[in-house]
Amino acid sequence: MSSVSNPPSIVRRTPRWLPLLGRSANPGDAVFRSVSRLFALLILVLVLAMAAQMAFAAEESFKEFGWGFITSQKWDPVGQRYGALPFIFGTVVSSLLALLLAVPVALGIAIYLSELAPLWLRKPIGFLVELLAAVPSVVYGLWGVFVLAPLMATTVEPALRSTLGFLPLFSGPNQGFGMLSGGVILAIMILPTISSVSREVLQAVPANLREGAIALGATRWEVVRVGVLPYARPGLVGAVILGLGRALGETMAITMLIGNRPEISASLFAPSYTMASVLANEFAEASQDLHLAALAEISLLLFAVTLLLNIVARLLVWQVSRGEAKGAR
Amino acid sequence: MCARALFWIAALVVSLVGCRGVDPDGSVGGVVNLNGAGATFPFPLYSKWTFEYYRQHPTVKINYQSIGSGGGIRQLLAETVDFGATDAPMTADERRKAPRTIHHIPATLGAVAVAYNLPSVPTLRLSSETLSAIYLGEITSWNDPRIAEVNPGIALPEQGITVVYRSDGSGTTAVFSDYLAKVSPRWKEQVGAGKSLRWPKGLGAKGNEGVSGQVKTTAGAIGYLELAYVHTAKLQVVALKNRSGEFITPSVKAVTAAASGVKLPESLTTSITDSASPGAYPIASYSYLLVYEDHPKSAKAAALASFLLWSLRDGQRFAEKLHYAPLPEEVVTQVEARVKQLTTGGKPALP
């Protein structure tokens, strides 16, 4: 502070370019600001550089296939014809299937932990849920191969066929490896993400909303339905989209269970293939230029989808944390 | 102040460079580091080799990364490694990208075993026709008369066949599809041969461990994997009919037999699937190390050539225990002659 009272010396020592960095007279502040701004911009540069690099690597594939890359179903590394539609289909359907299975359970866990569970139980269960998120992907995959897939083939799939077999969704041979098993393993993996974020969101709901509902004579269920959920909805949607983001990018476990077949089938028992899986499977051994370019274009597609979803999730989470109470309507 | 900072930076740079002082011949303080990258299939053998070689020759450190044949070839072409390794020979396209001549050095032999899961059938025989028909999706049940024909006296169950293939690009798939393309014109026309394929039928599993897992947990499954894996996973193995009409289960001896009947051409690369030699197992292949004919660094060139000579003689002893087949004698002699022709800056690499 004493240096502020002695401005002439500072002015003399301040290099002429410093004012360009900011309005502050203190050179330390200006340097700090510009350095941290540089770090922040670095992230932006990194993302753009990655996208540019992938687009650059995919150039040959753009030229060869154009938009046909996204609409073609044929993936033939020997014949050098590449189409990404089965992978896009597999990624989107397996992720949506995972959401369908995981969201009700995850929201149930979150509501129980934040609204209903006795206090002594909240910590240990919350901890266990978060522990699930720390299990490595390959462990889920191995468990899937040796436990889940045989269980699906011998118990779950025959049961589904005998009850709902009239639907094309549940037809075809039950092999245990396919879209359904892939969706189930993804659901298990995104469950902790969705439930722990949802729990945070529910805990951020102001207590006076609950108290107000209770004062009006609401039951526990009504407090949650009328008081808590409408307020938390954007945040919960954000949690679900974060889970979806994880499902879209998941590679190892789903590769081990989905059957890795680039085909579009109406049956959930049939094998499928995801964008992340084909990258993990084929990149290391690909040596033809066009094959590498096609894989680069797939990674670009995956990158775009994931980025888009994360942006949407961010916007939704911001909306709830800004605290505009939607109120109970 | 600025000048002083510059001085310290300069001193730091000089000391860092000084420590790592790389001689122009490629050695560092008398120790030669050789870097290689490539195929995963021979990795257990190569890591044994580099370990043993370093024990016997402490001035040569060899670092091999099993990043896949494709990656190994890319790194060799970019000259970021001293040698590469691949199961399938480089394609004409890849050779064209090479800045200088690259030689294939046969290093070992491997086999692809066909495993199945039928607890009631302890031994199963298949011919090339039945195997290709199963993978083409033409035979879909184990009690198909075409399978029964080659398995006289064996009760085959009425069970659907689950076909399992490797989903990740691999030399194993390249060898297996090379065999199918040789024995079945329809396979050649509809599918072809390569590290990644458009499979007509089946489920894709990642890696040898993935295939062995799927075959093990799925009744009625059939899959192909490296020979070493069927031993560790204790899977049932198919006896395949070879060109001489014998049914052969894969073994180290049957693989060497497959190679010994096939003469190596000038390129030192050849396919030994569907070998006509007696006692040969039909799905076998060489695995190659890749080196530039001329390595610009003299110390590295000499160390690499000496290591290659060692691997051809002493190194072969380690193969069998790890389920790789030793190279036949006549192949060793032929490859040795090629290694001795390697150069550095136009002069012979070996003293």
C-alpha cells in the first residue's frame, strides 16, 4: 500500500505496454489478470485445436464420401467404403436406453437421500453411490462379460421374449451380447453420476418451499411433487444430460458387451456398435489413409455431439443455480 | 537484470544438453538405446528377448512398445523408432510411403486356434469348407450334416452356432481371413482379407481375452484366437483339416511344419496359411520385425543388426515356452544373410 502513496516511481517503472493489459495502475494486478486470462483462453484454444486437428485428419473422408458418410450403412475396411450411420444409431440408441433404465432409479435414489432417508443413512448411501462412479470401466466390462451377458442370455432375454416377444424389439436369438446388454451396463455406469448430481440439486432447493408445502398440509409425496421437483427441474434435466454425456462417450465396457456389429436392427437382442467402440477397436491397427480419415471423421462426429450436449447441460444447471424460483404451480 | 536471466537460462540449456550428450553415432555415454514399436501378438516374446539381450549386452537397451502393427508401421515411416513389428506384411501402399528401403525380418511364427464351446463334444474336427461356411453364415447349427460328415461317430447337439470374431483390428484377424480367402472363393469375393473386416455374421469381441470370454460363456459359440490364449483360457480347440487331408490341432510343432515347406521369396515375406507340408497346421503365420536397410546412426545400426542376429539364433530358444514356434533352420540361414547386408551411411552396419 505504501507504494500507492508514491506514484511517480511506479509510473516511471511501468513499461509502456502494460496499460494495454488493463486499467489497473498496479502492474502486479495487470500481469496476474493477463496470465490468468491466458490460461482461460488456453482451454478455448485447446478445444478449437482438437476440432481443427480432427477435421484436418478427416479431410480425405470428407472429400471421398461427403454427406454420404453420415447416411451410409456400409462399413467395409477391406473394400474401403465407409459409412457411419450404424455407429451413430448404436451410440444414440444405447445411450437413450441407458437413460430410460437409469433415470427413474437415479432420481429415486436422489429423492430418497435428500428428502426421505433418516440422517444417519444419508452419508453412507451417498458415499456408496459415488463409489460406483469410481469403479474403472474395464471392471464393469469384465463383470458384464462373465456375469451380465450369461444372465441376459439365459434368464432376462428368454423372459422378455416369452412375454413381449410379439414386438420386434424382443425378437431374434438371445446371445447375451447386444444392444440390451450394452444399454444395461451403461445404465449402471451413469447411475451414480445422475443420482449424485440430482441429490446436490435437490439439496439446493430452499427449505422454505418445503416448509410452505408442509404448512399447507401436504403429505411427504406432495411436498416432493409440488414443492421440490418443479423448482429443481432444470437442474435435474442437467444431471440427466451429464449422464447422457457420459453414456455417449463410454468406450471400454460397452465395447465388451454390445457385440460390435455395424448393423441397424429393430431388435434389442441384436448386436450393435457405437462410435466410441469403433474408434477403440480399429484405430490402433488402421494404416490405410482413407480408413484413418474415416475414423477421424467419426471422432469429430462424437466430439460434436458430446460438446453440444455438455453445453445444453451447463445452460440448464446455470438456470437453476441462478436461483430464479419457479415456485410451485 | 535481463542479461543475468538470459545467462542463467543459457547455462541451464547448456547443462541439460550436456547431460544428454548424444554422440553422432546414436549412443549416449556409450549406451545404445534402440526403440521399437508395433505388433501386440509377439509382445511377450519380444519383451523376453529385450530383457535377456540387455542382461547379456548391458550397453544396449531395447525398448519395445506394443502399440499395434498399424501404429508401429506409422512410427517407422515417420522415423520416430528404430524398428517396427508387424504380423501382416506391409502393403504396397505403405511401402510407397517409406523414405528408404524397409526390410521384413521374420522373427517368429504364430498360429490362430479355433475354439468352440460344446461341453458334450470333447473333440471336434472341421474342414476348410465347413469353417468358412460357418463364418459365412451358411451353416447355422452344430448338427448340420456337413459338420457331421467330418466327425463320424460323434453325436453333435442340435444347437445354434454363435460366431465370434475379433472386433479390434488385429494381425490375428488378418491371418484368419487370409486363410479363409485362400480356401473359399466365396469368402474372398464377399469379405476378403484384412485386419478389420465386414463380417457376414456373428458377434465382435475385443481382443483375444474378449473372444475367449465370449466363447467360454456362450454355449454353442465358435471363435478364433492366438494359440497361447487357448492354453491359458483352457478352451476346447478344433482340429483343422490341412491340405494333405490330416486333421491337426494347433501346436508349436505343427506351426514350424507349416513354415518349413514354404520357400521364402526375396522379400522375406510369405503367407504360410493352408500349407501343403505334411503335419502342417493350416492357420499359421510369420511375424516380422521391420528395419530400414540403412540406419544413419552407426552405433544404433550395429546394435540393431547384432540384436537381430542374436534373435535368429539364441532368441529362438525362448519361443516354444511362450507358445511361439521357432523358425525353421533354412529360414534362419536365409534371414541371417539379409541382416548382414544392413548398412549405415552406405557402409556395412556390422563390423
